[in-house]
Amino acid sequence: MHPLLHRQLRRLWRLEGAGAEQALIQSLKTIEWADPTSPAQAADIQTVLRSLPELLERVSHAYEQFDRDAHLKSRSLELSSEELGQANDRLHTQLEERNRAVIALRRLIGEAAQESGPAPQAIAPTAARAAADEDSMAALSEAVAGLVQALRAERAEQAALQVFIERENRRYESVLSSLREVVFRLDRQGRLTYTSAAWSALSGLPEGLGQKLEDYLSHEHRPTWRQALTSLGLEAQTSLSMEMQLQTGAGIPRWVEVRAQALVDPIHGAQGFAGTLVDVTQRHEAAEQLAEQLQFVGTLFESLPVPAFVKDHRLRYVKVNAAYGTLFNLSPDEALGKTTEEAGYFIE
């Protein structure tokens, strides 16, 4: 049993001692139909019924907290992506400056070559020609110095960017490896192009790159997935969220919650998809067990030979059994929503 659920049950059912909650659950499972009204069993049933609404609220709060944590991790990845974009812009600016310096250098070299080209009957350079040559050499030296400086700045920027990229990649992999949910990316045809480390733990299969995610789903859910992915690719919706069964390598299906959104290019539209897979098998199994227990408790409640009822926090009847209606010669539904005073003829 999950530690959080374990603590909530002990708090709600006011249990003390090791294994007390398991003893209570076992007691509910082994109630004898021949004697369903023993005081101990009746007390257990009332304890469970009173605590069910608050237990469901606390379980819901736990899932809300999980969603908030996932949002914070996603926001951290977005900020890192923005930093990478800014570093790329700086590198692009440095590259443009280097190109301009190279163009200026080539132009100056060409001018110098034209001015100093060989002539069959060249005359001695005049003072003006010497000054012009000196100015050209100075400009050439300045251009070369600018080019060297630009190259050094570019190399430094490239080295810093490489270090930053490597650090961010390690950070991404660390974050993704720590997530229990699977992070995946698909191309436009729905084929896997990336899966995080949690994929193997969930599916018991290799990373599956190049395979369609649809191929790993149960047959009954594949048409629904294809339709949802097509709608997402056509931008008919911005995201999708659904629960489906995933076929594992061990042959045991797992229920997963799939959340995905399209990777949209402003010009060419959807270029692929990205999303997460969360294992919700335990939640499905718990919901099925809870439904069975509620059905069992409801059947037991109706079969009690003595009048029984349940009231809400406003002391209004929310459930009465058949014996209650038989005792007062009325339909049990006539008492629902009323207090004892409002009903007039109901006694406790």
C-alpha cells in the first residue's frame, strides 16, 4: 500500500498499532452474511462509510499536487530552452561580424593588388603614392586585426556554447531520468523518435525508436489513438489526454494516461508530437476494488434486517435501507433529503 494512502487511512479510521488498517480491511472482506449485524462489523462499516468522502478528497489533492510538480519540471525545461536560443542568437551575430570582416579584407587585398600590379615601364612612386600605400596597409592591418578578434570571439563563444549545451544535456537527461512518467516524441506519422529512460521500466521493451506508438497499444484503443493523433496533427485541437492500455513485453497490459501536443511550425504546420505516458494501473485497480467494495457495502446495507440510515453533515437523510421503509410503511426515497424534523414521522 502506498505510504500516503496508508497514513490517510490510519488518520481517517483512527487506527493505532501496526497492521490495524489491514485487519479492518480483512474484516470487511470476511463479513459473514449469516450474521451481518455483529457490533464489531457494524462499527467497521460505519467507520469506512464516514471516511469515504474525505478519503476521496485527499486522494484528489494528491493527484493535484502531482500535476503541479509536473508543471514545474516542464517550466524548468522551457527556461533552459530559452537560454539555448539566446546563446544561439549571440553566436549568429558573431558569425555575421566575422563574415563582414572577411569581405572587407578581401576587398582591401583586391584594391592593394590593383594598385601595386606590375607595369613594364613603372616610374618611381611619388610621395602621394607612398602615402596611399601606407594608408592601404594600415587599413589592411586593421581589417586583419578585426578578423582575428572576431575569430577569437567566435571560438570563445562556440566553446562556451558547447559547454552550456553539454551541461544542459546532462541536466535534461538527469531530469528526464528522474521522472517516473515516460517522455516521448513522435514524428508526423506517429513513429517514436525519442523515449526517456522510464519507457523500458514501464513497457519492459527497448526504446522502440522508429516504431509507431500505436503498435504498443491494445487493439481496442488503436482506432481512438489514430483519430486523436490525426485531429491533433490537423490542429483541430491543441492537446489530447486519454487513458489506454499499453501492451508490455511481459504480456501484462498496463493502463497509461497519455498526454500529448503537436510540435507546430508556423509555416509548415505540425511537424511531430511530444507528450508523456503515466502509469495509472494502480489507480484503475483501486477504482475497481473501491467499486466492488461500495457495491458490497450497499448490498449489505440493504440486506440488514433492522432499519438503517445514513445522514450528511446537515443531518439530512442520504440513504435508508428497505427495512427502514418497511418499518414505517413508506418508500425509502421519501426520506431522502429531509431531516428528522422535516419528515415528522421518522424516528431514530
